[in-house]
Amino acid sequence: MAAAEAADTQLMLGVGLIEKDTNGEVLWVWCYPSTTATLRALLLRKCCLVADNSLLHPFVFGQYRRTWFYITTVEVPDSSVLKKVTHFSIVLTAKDFNPEKYAAFTRILCRMYLRHGSPVKMMESYIAVLTKGICQTEENGSFLSKDFDARKAYLAGSIKDIVSQFGMETVILYTALMLRKRIVVYHPSIEAVQEFTRTLPALVWHRQDWTTLHSYVHLSADELEALQMCTGYIAGFTDLEVSNRLDLCDVFVNLAESEITIAPLAKEAMLMGKLHKEIGQLIVQSAEDPEKSDSQVIKDISLKTRELLTNLASLANPSGDGEKPALDLEALKQKRFPPATENFLYHLAAAEHMLKTPETGSAALPL
């Protein structure tokens, strides 16, 4: 247990403070420990204080080059000791995806700063959580890191809401995720984007991989460069200009209009057939069952996925060297599946690193 707690406390990377003063200037005023100029510029961009509009986003989160960021922003009341500050943001960076955990901790840090007007108390609490996994204060509340299980964060979104909005088209999202494709999601509201995108990895629960999630991306060169280094991803944008960037995605989701579009270059790999219809019907029937919770719907989809992967493995040849079985394209063709099914199984084998290449005989991803 002690080892597990120690591992959990080592997930945080840093804490920072951004202020907006009475002159309207936004400044990065403090951090612990130090941070890079690139990351500092990115976090200033993510906090809502530098935006032209006056809309306040209480909490945002995202990922940049495997570093997660969590930002809580508050308006300073007249009663606060901070007389020259109108708003401020507390920024936490970490190695793990857990919005609820870091939202709770940043709220406590915000209350501390409003009360004391100095980063010292915040740093003490940050170090306490970093070393012991806990901070306790009478006036600002207590925080216990182990109260926030990663699986709860994975299950916090609603698959049922996604299916309610997109119906049978949810299978397009499922297929794209299974094939490790690039999904771009647009909505003018960052809250809507984050709620939707954070839920999508649960459609491929067997991977339990939220590193593909980039829930808050700007169309800036450094962010797009980092994104395009990823094999597949789920990227959330609030700038409609992203709808003109077909080079960024295989599947584009206009959440505001409830529209899903498959990019021209991805249509061959994303060809839909009878198998997709069966999977789509299972997803819809499970999600529409009022007796089933979101976690039960995820379990139903996961069972279907495991059945699919078991069938795929049965088509493959044993590798003999302890690695995954490898699927030979010619052997797949001999099974005479419908074209759409054969196409999907071929690309799925590639995504699961089970595709045998003629040159090497080893598993590889297609170019």
C-alpha cells in the first residue's frame, strides 16, 4: 500500500500561478519547480485570461507531449487580500489523466491564495501532496490523493449521451478508435469538447489508454507538430477553422451540428459493412436500455470487442517466438469474408500489431 501511495504522489510535475491585474495585463507570476518557456507560453494560451472575450472557464484540462495540464480560474472578490488582481489561474501539470483529482486540488489552492495572497501556502500544500499524498487545512478543506482512482476518471463521461446524440453513427467513432485513426472534434464550448472527447477512449476499453486524448488543442504550430507525431489521437478544438484542416484528421466530428464526416483519404480503411452494422446495433441497443448504466454499456461494447479480437487471433498464425500471432493477408483472403469485413479485419490487425508483412514476416503497421 505504501509503495502504491508513493507511486501516486510522484505523478505531479509542477504548479504555477497566472494573474490578471486591474490594468488588464496577464502575467505568469510564479511556479514551482521551474518550467520551460514553451510550456509556459502554452499554459498562458490555455488559461482563459488572455482571450479577448470575457467568458470565464472555471476548469480546463488537456495534454501536450505527454504532460497533462489542469487549470482552475477564479474571479477575485472584493473581500480578498488581492487588491490589484481581478482574476487568477492555478495550473497543475502531471503525468496522469485525472481531471476530478486535479480540479479538487486546484480549488483548494485557489482558496488558499484568495485567503493569504501569497504562493507560500500553496507551495507547502503542493509539497505535502507530492510527498505524502495529502494536505489538510481547517479553512480551505482537505485533499487525499488516493481518493481519486484512475478508473473513476476513465468512467466519468457518458457513453449513453454520445449514442443518444449520434445513434448508429457511433460505430464510425468506434471503428476509428479501433483502427487508431485521427479523430478531431469541434465545438465552440470548451466544456462540451472536453466532456465528449474524454469519453471516447472508453469505446475501446480493452486498451484503457487515455494518452490518445488531447482534449484542448489550439491551431498553433507547436501544438499541431506535437499532435501529428502521434499515430492516432482524439483532439478537441474550439476554433471552427479546424474544419478546413483535413490534413489533421481521418474523422471530423462537428459536435455543435451533430455531424460526423470521414475524410476522403480514410474512406477505404473506414468502409462500413454488415459487421459494423451488427456492432452499431449492439451499441445502440445497450445504450438505449434504461436499466443499464454507462459502465454496463462500456462492458457490453468491450465484450463484443474481445469477441472480435479473439476471432481475429484465430485467423492468425502463431508466431512461435512468444509474440502476438501474425495475420497473413493471403490467408485472410481465403476466408472469403465480405469485402468490408475483410478490409476492417486487415486494418484492425495492423492497429493491433498483428499484421504479417511479406518482407519481414513480422507484425507491422501499414504505411
